[in-house]
Amino acid sequence: MPVTIYHNPRCGKSRQTLALLQEKGIEPEIVNYLETPPDAAELTRILSLLGKRPRDILRRKEAKEAGLDDPALDDAELIGRMVAAPAVIERPIVVAGNRAALGRPPESVLDIL
């Protein structure tokens, strides 16, 4: 089963999650999502796999700075803006087959493997 990690190498939790996967013998596809953000369709798929709505995976400080803390924004608008400003997306996200998990804490991704 292919495993993908949406990764930010500058983030400690993201590095810890990647190291945990590698310790388990998993070499995931690494997507530096700040350089290669998921498109709207992929982000929608990831949210569905996570069982979350866009607002659930917004980084609060970054979202506020980007003006995404406006409660009037609907899910489609949020997704579009998240794709345009990927730094607002919580990290890391690991996708394994048809399951996904947020690596906060890193060990939470083990449930989907």
C-alpha cells in the first residue's frame, strides 16, 4: 500500500512523523506541500479521508494572518484559499490507501498503517 506524507521539513512534528514511518520500514512518498500543495480535488479527498472539514485542519495563527478565520467563508472557499496559501494547512498529514491521519502526535498515524 503506497503511503504519502504531506511534509514540511522545517516542522518538528513533521520530521518526527517521517522518522517514525521510516523506523517502521515505510518509505513514504514525501510531498513538500509548501512547494507542491495539493490541488482542490486532492485536498477535498484528503479531508474526506480524515473525516474533517477544512476549518478543522487550519493552523490558527497562519489562518488568522491569511484572513481565513472569517466564519463567513464556506468549505469550498476555504479549500481554494488553503491551496493558494498552503502554510495554513496543519501538518503533517499521512495518507495510506483510503485512510489518512494527522501526525499530531506522530504516533496517531500508526492507526492507519
